Amino acid sequence: VQLVESGGGLVEPGGSLRLSCAASGFAFGDYWMYWFRQTADKGLEWVSGVNPRSSVQYYVDAVKGRFSVSRNNAETRLYLQMNNLKPEDTGLYFCANLGAGGWGQGTQVTVSS
């Protein structure tokens, strides 16, 4: 299992970023996929999950209405569109396949003016 995140960066409050996770080494279209983040105040926090067919998405309350998870099974990619970013969204964001036991190395998101 290999997961490689990209798309993080420094953005001002209210800005947007789109994270991407390139997956390989497993049958991507068979698994739920997840985003987590590691923050200074909350530690490791689950952010979002999406089922194999993209028909079900879940979000932690803190990001509902601002973040949107999606996936492209043909390209084996997972995405997280993050809008109206807040300073408390700052952290290291990981994609994960809990069923196959895979985690990426993370991509840093910093929200600051």
C-alpha cells in the first residue's frame, strides 16, 4: 500500500486548498478512504471519509460545509477540497486506507495571515 499526499501550503484565512492523494498497491475502488489531520492542540483527528462508490461521505463537525471529499477510482486518487479555511485547520493532513493498513506521509496545511 502506498499513499502520497500533495497540495498543501500556506494560505490566508478564508482561502482554499485542494489536497490530493495518489494511491497504489491495492484495489483502490474496493475500500473506504479517509482523511486525517495532526494538529498541535487536538493531536490526530479524523476529518472525512468516503465510500468506494462516492455515494456516502462523512465529515467531522468542524469542517462540515467547508470541506468536500471526492475520489476518482479510475485514476486511484482521493481529494479533499478545503474552502473558507481557518487558522484552526492548520496541521499535517494524511490520507489513509484503514482496511488495508496504509497511511501517507502527510502534506502540511498552514492557515495564517
